[in-house]
Amino acid sequence: MKVIVNYPKFDDDKIELENRVADFHATLLIEKIKHLNINDVSKKEILNSILEKLKREDTLISNR
């Protein structure tokens, strides 16, 4: 699949694009977890583990 993106010139537009891409990735992740052949408790544990890891990484990046 080819995707053509006209990269934004203005900072506000760049932030908007970043947010939309992040939202898209989050939606894909949630859908993948929903379709795993495991119980709902395990799905929740996986999602929580991912969220905790992202929080830790964000903290590391913020402290630079």
C-alpha cells in the first residue's frame, strides 16, 4: 500500500499529525489485543503492561 503524506509546514500542524498517527497506532494496538485468543483478564494485563512501559519511557525521555 502506498501512502502519500504532505508533511505540514507549521508547528501546530506537525503536532496535529503526530497526534493523529499516535491515535491510529493506539487503535491498531487495542484491536490486536482484542483479537488475541486469551481471556479478558490476560488482555487487560497485556494492555496495562504496555501502558506502564510507555509511561516509564516517557519519563526517561522527559528527564533528558
